Amino acid sequence: MSKIVIALGGNALGKTLEEQMESVKITSKSIVDLIESGNQVVVTHGNGPQVGMINSEMDQMPLTICVAMSQGYIGYDLQNAIREEVLSRNLKIPVVTLITQTLVDPNDSAFLNPTKPIGRFYSKEEAEELEKTGLIMKEDFGRGYRQVVSSPKPIDIIEKKTILELISAGEIVIACGGGGIPVIQTENNHLKGVPAVIDKDFVAALLAKEIEADCLIILTAVEKVAVNFGKPDVEWLDSLTIEKAKKYIEEGQFAPGSMLPKVQAALEFVSSGKERTAIITLLDKVHEGILGKTGTHFKM
């Protein structure tokens, strides 16, 4: 049995409540395929579109609360869809969503340079109007403009012991949604939320290390990682060594806030111990990815 952490992109879950309801049904089939094959699976997910939607509708609500709300409503749909798929195959495996907090460093330089996109895409004119309200807007590689917020690196997962206990009990665990609720440690054991969104790929790598997973699977909108993406000489990569990946990162081959954190997270996990693998691929190709038939596979 392999222990696998799956990191779902927020965009893979749809951009509306209706889209999410449909998306999680497809997502659940792929997840349960892996479980039925004898793997133990822990799920984490992004929340870029969802937390942006919540934040825009509740502009007086702190961003940390918006992250918590996104964990709840994405987890609610996802755990019910997985449960339904599990039961339809006559499997008896409980599914649980855990509201999760992630510890960050209050002195992280990311707080000085917001880069994490959240919410929907806007035109240049719309972005300029939103900037007048105090939001920071940046172009997202030709796809339009999005709000960006700070994205500090995760240091620790506050509920990691509970996650481990749930895994040991044989449950399918959904945790660290949206990267977890970012908190800092203050006096008297108080955890204080900070206005940020943590990249779910970095938290997925940290979670995979903490639970001693065998494999980290990062699911995205493309089947494989590419260099010269969007150019005539694009090259899709079947595998990446740590050295080669670092070289491509230095060349600026991977887009910040998009493919770059996925590659960096894969490297962090693979570098953390022997016999650890990481795969970046499409959701509907995840089973083929495990079998080595597709996806980009990271190795020492």
C-alpha cells in the first residue's frame, strides 16, 4: 500500500457553486480509483477562485475567515462526493474534512510582495477601478487581471497530529484546504490569523512529509510540465531531476503563482527522503500517472 497526498487545484473544482458540484463528482472518481487500487489517500485542495468569490461578497470579513469558509464549503461538497463514490463501490471507508491552520513566519518577506492570485479574472479597466479601492491587481500571463495577496511559506501544520490519527484510523482525510488558514504564534499560546493565502502546493509538500507519504501528486490544468510553454518550441517533460528542475527555475521557465510553486513543491518533497516521488499531471490522468504512463515525474 502506498500513502499518497493529492493536491487539487482550486480551478479544478469549478468557479461557481454549480460547477463545483459537478467537478467534485469527476474528482471523486479519480480519487476512489486510487483507493480501490490499494492506496491510502489524503486530499488537499486550492481555493483561489472560491476564496476570491467569498472575499468579494463579504468585503468586511477578514481573509483568514474567508479561507476557513472556503475549507468548509469545498470540503463539504468533496467529502460527500467521495463518500457517495466509495459507497457505490461497496467500500466502507469514512471520509472527513478537517478545518486546518498553517503556521507562518510573521517576518516572511512574502508579506512585502503580494503574488498569490485569488478570485476571478478582470479586464484591465476593471482592475484599474478595483485598485482605487486598495486592492492589488496583477496581470495573470495574458489571461486577464486578478487580485493578488501575500503568500508566506508554511512552517508547520497545527492539526498534523489529528490528521495522522485519522489516517491511522483508516479514514480518507481532506485537510489543509486552500493552503490552510495562515496563523502566527503569539503570547499565551494564541494563534493569530494573518491576511494571506498560502500556496496549497507548498502545504501539500509539507503535509506529505509530515505524514511520511510515498508520493505527492499535484494536479493541474496540463498533463505535463513544459519548458518554453506557449511557444513554438514548447517541450513537454516526462521526468525532471532535481538539478534539471533547478536549472529551469533559474531560467524563469515556470510562471510564478502558477507552475513555479508546483515544481518547487515537488522538489521539496522528493528531496526530503529516499524513495519519495512526485508527479504533476491532469486530474483525469492521475491513474495513468501513478502507473508511469504520463505526467511529469520528479526524481533525485
